[in-house]
Amino acid sequence: MKNGDYEKTVREAAFVATGKFETQRIEHGFLETEAAIAMPHHDGIKVLSQGQGIYEDRKQIAKLLALPEDKVNVVLVPNGGGFGGKEDMTVQGHAALFAWLLKRPVKVALSRQESIMMHPKRHPVFMDMTLACDAQGKFTAMKLRALGDTGAYASVGTKVMERVAGHATGGYYVPVIDLEAKTIYTNNLPAGAMRGFGANQVAFALETLVDELCEKGGFDRWQIRFDNALEEGLKTATGQVLKGGVGVKETLLAVKPYYDKARFKGLACAIKNCGVGNGMPDFSDAIITVEDNERLIIWHGWTEMGQGVNNMAIQALCEETGIDPALVDVIIDTRAGIVTGMTTSSRGTTLLCHAVIDACKGLREDLRTHSLAELKGKRYKGSWICDWTTKPGKTPPGKENITHYAYGYATQLVVLDDNGKIDTIYAAHDAGRIINPILFEGQIEGAVHMGLGYALCENLPMKDGYLFSNKLKDCKILRAKDMPAVKVIGVEKTDPVGPYGSKGVGEIGLIPTAAAVANAYYDYNKKRQYRLPLDITTKQ
């Protein structure tokens, strides 16, 4: 992606910061390893899956067994975490094939060591970035060359690197850009989807250079971010003009009192898309069935893996109809025959909530003149689709450049004590209207934990195409006892597209964390680092 004359702008810049950055491969570390149960069912197959998309599972299993899709029934069972690591189908296909051939129920479950070797990881990314500003600290130009190690198989590697480029300017307006990100095949483990999806890696590079410009030009680290922050009417790296719900400045203001008081501190801002976008449709169906006067069922296709998508669906139904939530159940089963994509890209809240609201229109109307008992057997279907996004650089003439239907924004402040230990992390996040405050806070706290591990200790090194270790303890995931205090600050800048003004927050919680940690340690010991995990020393 290019815009403007980069070489000329950099020559004329007052200050220029350049760095070569490297981020590491890491394991998702979900609590439950991959497992599936399959069994013959009538003249087809039934599969109990804990993947991140039962309709995609059905499509692939049907192709594997040479069956029509209506002969494959996939039911979602409780999912013990995913973070993107269960987006690619794994054991569901094995279980289905064995059950089909053996004509008996089959369970396939991976050990932790097998799981670590089997599913894709976070992309190691190598970045060469330059950021320039004028004498007042306003950003003028950026150049990025990034390579992502996607391993031996593609997975979603090209899409991850697409996000690296598309999120390169972060939560800031940079008028002149020259951005290129490539996916590279290697003989390493495949890399694919993991919470943040490329935005984490490039945020580390960007926010490091923002601090370096501050040092070169004598700018305040909070003020330069505020002065360059995106707002309505400005463009993202992809050229999308933002039209509402842009809360970067509000998140900066939320941490300002703590920033002013802290002695050793690191700041980082972030932006994260909601929805796949880039010219691909984001869609969801939902069906509400009235079973009797004491039970309704919401049928949908999104994976509940702790983020609360089922709870949100119930909240939406009850908000629209006034029905007691105790009467509502949720089932995720391909028998419903609805249309839904993968549970990914921080989009479940927006898409499913809109679909439930749409389904509630007919139910609410019928409830004006009928009791639930009288509506037994009724079925209400709702749908929502975003089909108006465009792919950067390929926007048709006369059509507006809209890469994503919405974005989340954040600022995180990491404060160190006088001994160089992390004391508190302040995480201010623009989530639009917060539908469930408890789930919102839990999402951000969990994401900060993951971001700290990414910054400080997690790694999954390889040599000659082989892992050094496939043991969970050697992934060096941060233990709960080692967590500092985390203060989550909700910022509600309502989104014009999201239901009730909401946005997805599944990924953005860890995007600025590693950069904020790196900047805090530089503030403490003046040792700048360009590689994750950081080599932490508390010596000044």
C-alpha cells in the first residue's frame, strides 16, 4: 500500500526513527486440547466438535467423506478456549473418517504434546520500519517491509500479513505511507490465526518508534500520541475514512492521570478491526424457536469459548422482548441450517447480536397479541450481513474505501516500581457501548495476561524444522501468581454500525501490551530492545 511521495517526505522530515524488529512464535495455550467425537447417524455422520466454526467443519467433513452436507451434522460442545488455534480443522476430520469407516462411535483427543505440534502458531514476523515527523511532532511518513514466517502450510498466513500492513500506522494518522508485508513459506511449524492476528507484531514496532521520535525531538510521550491520534474524518493505513466511534483520544485521556503520576512508565495505543472485511462479507443468521411457555431456544453458529457470545445473544433477546432470561437456552448445531462464518476477527457480538435483534422483530410483534404458550412451535429467523467492505488498493471507481465495518481502540500504560518490576497496567479500551461489563473486564484482563507473556517470556523456538520442546511448561506461559495489578477502564464511544453501539473486544486487549512493556523498561534502564520476548534487566 502506498500513498504520497515517501522519499521526499522523509527527506524533509525534522526527525526520523528507524528500527528492525523481530517477534517470536508462540503457542495459544488453551486449557482444553483438541478433541472430537463422531458417530454414524442414520445414513450420515454426526460430529461433536469444539472448533471455531461448525459450518466450516461440516463443509470440510462432507468433502472428506464425499457426502452431501445435509448428511453431516456438527454440534458444538463446550469449548475450553481457542484464541484462533482451533480455527483450522484438526481432529474433527479424523474422528469423522474413522467413525464412517468403522461404523461405530469414535473419539479422537490430542495430548498436550500432540496439540502443540499440530495446530498453527502465532506468526514470527520480521519488520523493518521507519517513522518520520515534523518539528511539531506530527507524523508525516512511514515505511514498512515485513516478512511473516507462515511455516510449511498457508493456513491464514496471507490474511495475517494483510493485517500487519493494514494496522501498521496503528491508532494514528500518517499521511504518507509505503507499506509491504509478505507471507513466506518455510519448513517450520505452520503459523495461522492467533488473538490479534498480526496487529500485535506491528504494534510493537510502531510504538517503539513513536517513543524514539519523542526522544529525538524532545516530545512528551503522551502528548505526541494524542496529537497524532485518529479521529472522525481521518484515514487509516488502508485509506478508509473513519466516520464515527473513534475513541483513541478518549482512551489516552482515561490513562492521563496515572501517566502524570508515574515515574517509570510505558505507553502504547492500538487499533483492531472488527470483522473480516477487506472485500469479504461478514454475515450471521439466528433462529429463535418457541418450545413451550417456559422455554425458547436461540440457534446460531458461533463458537462459545469463554468470550460470552451465548450470554450476549440471550441479553439481546431479552432486551428486545422483555422475556425472562431463565427461559432461554442456546444451541449451536448445523441442523438449524443457518448461515454463519468462523468465530474470528472480533465479530461475533456485532453479527450475532444484529441477527438476534432481527429475529426478535417478528417475535415481539406476535407477543403483543399472543402468550408464549400460544406461540409454541413458532420459528423466527433473523439475518445480518456486511457486504460493503472493499479490499485495499482494489476499490472500484466511485465506491467508498471501507476496509472494515468497525474498529476497536485502546491505550495501555505500564507502570514500573522503583526496582524495575511491573507494578500496575492501566488498560483503557474503547468497546463502544459495553453490553456486559463483567465479561468485558474479563476479556481485557485475560488479554493483558497473554500480552505480558508475549512481551516477557513466551517463545516456541525451532531448529532445522523441529521444536526444541513440545511441553507446555517450556512454552513459558506467564503464571497467574506472576501477574501485576490490572486496572481495566471502559471507554464507551458508541459505534454507528454495532448493535446498541457496541464493538468486539476479543483481540484488542493484548495488542498494545508488549509495546507498552518495552517502552516502560526503556524508560527505566535506557536499553532499547527490538526483539520479543524482551531480555529484561532491572539494572539502570
